[in-house]
Amino acid sequence: MGDTEEQRMRKNNDRMTTAQAIELFDSLPPARADQMIGRWRGEGIDTDHPRDGLLEASYWHGKDFQSHEAVYPLIHTLPIWGRVAVNPAMIPMTLVEVLPLRDWITPVLFPIIYPLMRTSKPKARLRTIEFRGRPHAAMLYDAKPIHDIFAKLDDDTMMGWMDFRGMEQPYFFKLHREV
């Protein structure tokens, strides 16, 4: 018997369309906020989104949910600096999509400008919100009109849907619990 799309996605990060990613997300049980507490390693899901590969090019490591009130939404592992927290308010979200050669420029530029973007304070909160008719755990950024909403692939793997005001196509990613 063949694998379902969900099983295939768990095994590898095959490319899928946005419609397939939405269908998968909607088929999964919503994550609960208490399930998100902890450190998570992230990876993008390739749906031909303008942001596909950008987080990885910027040395994105994942997210750190210390409590419902203290979330570090962008943890990066940078050359020289090591594992660091980045302040999302300092990232020009619309500019990063249109930079020429962004996938080549970002890995070089990000470690250089990191000192201007670092933070020692949490920059998001964890809440339960209704999304697509169901209650989901969601990370709400403090300074950006962004919510990351989570559905459960398994106990240690979550699928994330970035809901960013003005973004036509949702951005999808996975989080893997770190032990």
C-alpha cells in the first residue's frame, strides 16, 4: 500500500504545491500551545514560494518557545557568532524577496549585519487562535503582522503556516523538536 502525502512528507521534504500543503495542513490535528514549549529545529517546505530557501540561506536554525510569553521566533546558527537570536523587527520582510541573487548574497551578508539584528529578549508570544475553523497553537510576532500557526505531524514534528498580512501565498515550514 502506498504512502499518504503526510507519510511522504515525514520521510523527506519533497516539493509540493501550495494547494497540496494547504490540504495537508488541514488534514492534520491542530497543535496545542503546551505542545510547542521547547527548542525546535526548522526547515522550509518547498512550495515555490518567493521565500523558499531564504531562511536556510540565512543560517536559520529554528525557534525557541521558552513559555507562552517568551518566544524567540528566529534562532540562527551563524559562522563566528554561533547560535543567536535575531529580532524580526530588524528584517525588511518585503525587501528580502526581491534582492538580486538573494540566495548568494544572504549567506555572506547576514553574518556581517547580524550585530545590528541580534536580541537577548523574546520577540513573540504563544497563543491559541482559531484558524481555518479550528483552534491551533500560534506564535504571534511582537513587531510584525505575522502569525505562525502549527499543526501536528507527530509528537516531535510540527507543520507551520506563516500567515503574513499582505502575502498572497502562505509560506510553509516544519519544526522538529530538539531533545
